[in-house]
Amino acid sequence: MYTKVLPKIEELLRRCGDDTVLGPKLVAYNSTAPSYVIFEDLALKGYTTIGHRHTSLEEVRTALLKLAKLHAISYKLGLENDNVITSMDKGSMNSIDPNSFEFIKIGIELLKEVISEHSDLREFIPHIEAVEHLLLPKSIEMFNKGSSGAKRDGIFVLNHGDFHMKNVMIQNSDGKLRDLMLLDYQISVFGSPAIDLHYAFTMMYSPEMRRDHHDELLYFYITNFQETLRKSEYRGHIPTNVEFRQELEKHRYWGLFLLLSFLIFSYSFSDADGDLAKVIEDKAEQKKQLRDPRLLNELRELLPKFLYNGYFEY
């Protein structure tokens, strides 16, 4: 990603007058044992981490702007059968067995136990149980769609693959956001943009954004994707707003899997006393985090929305 893919995409952006930087500068690397990569020290340029809080709307818009440009140029290259892009076919769900992670294997079961303690949430358990056996297989199937031997149907882009609030650094000056740097392209994968977009909903957005700004942010991403393609002098079909939404609907099981299994980590990331490693490794700690009243209240908002939007259909 850092030696070939990002430089290639940034070069194409430069050709159309766009100086967007998609990742930190690579200073040195070695691909043979002992392998290593060394990046520029972003702290020297005034970049800091998000810290123990949710992202702001401006920060998420900046992250989505860069994501849209990454997706748009890689969409163009993918249609040109650029092997550098299309060979990136292994992501988080198809490079190793997800069931090897205990928190994935037991996460939904623990969530059902917790929501069974609340009469208003208990009614969603039958809906979850009707589709939970499909969530992992369908998600893995989606990740495999980008492989060279698969029949590709829909929109295909190079996904960041781990697009969450801890994989960015921000640069502020005089109280204003000057830049946001995307980090950690270790599991980038060629596939549906739904991979990153559903992930952003659960792992990048704040609870307020999930509740009030989802359509706005999706539209912002789509229009910048389209505009980037136009500026790149791409002459083919430009995916429409409707087609992007169809991608999200087609891969709704991935979105539901993330909501049920990963929303807990969005709260762990933003809590000053949150211990992500402990939540992942300790069943009791995971259950304790699931009982967080803020998380349960958000589920009271999101589970009905997911039900009404057909996420539990099979």
C-alpha cells in the first residue's frame, strides 16, 4: 500500500490538481526479513491522536473526503484492470478465520443475553436469531468478491479496511482543524465500498452522527467520489447516489454484523478509562461494557431503524 498503491493514487490526484495526502510519508522499509516500515514523525508537524472522545462532524467529513478520493481513483484503476489495485484481495474477514477471535465468536450471544434483561430490547432477539447465522458467511462472501476469479457485480474500490477513529491523526491550528491523516492501511482490500462505509457508521461516527447525520455524510462522500472521477477525466459510468445505497443494502449483513459485534468498541475507544484489550479478551468485561446505559440507549434507537430498513430480512 505505502510503496506502490498510495503513491500511484496520489500521482493521479496530482495530475488533476489535487494535492490531497492520503497517508504519512514512508521514510524507509524492508520487505524481507527482518521486515519493517518507518514513517515520518507526524507529531513534529503538529498532528495528534483523537484521544478519548468521539470524533467531531468536521473530522469525519475530512476523513470521508479523503476516503472518497481514495475510492474514486481506485474505482477508475480497477475498471482499467490495474493489477496493483485488484490484487489487494485479502482483508480483515477473508485473510484469517474470524471465528478464531473469541469476541467475534461469542459477541452476539453476549449481546442477546444483555438485551434480554430489558423488556423493550428483548423483542429484537427473534429478529437477530433469524439472521445471525448469515452474518459471518455473507460478510466473508462480500470480501471475496474482489478476488481475481470472482464475478464482480456492482461498485468496486480499494477500501482502507480499518476505517475507525483511532486510525487517524489530526492537525489543529488556532483552534481549527487543518488536516486529518489516515493511518494503518494494513488490511486494505479491493471490494465493495460498503466495506468501509458500513464500518465508518459503527466505528468512525459518533452516536449523534449515527442518529442524525448518516444520510448527510453518505451524500457528502458520494458527491466527492463523483467529483473526483470527473476531475480525473474519467469517461465511464459514474456510480449514482442510488447505486451506492444499493451497495449498502446489498451488503446489509455486514452492517448488521458490525452493529451487533463492534459497536461496543466504538464506546471503548472513546472512554478515558476504556480498556480495549480487556474488552476483547475478557468475557466478563465485554458483558460489563455491553451494559453501558449509553450503548443500550443507542441500541434502542438503532435496532428499530435497522429493522424498518430491512436489515433483518433473509
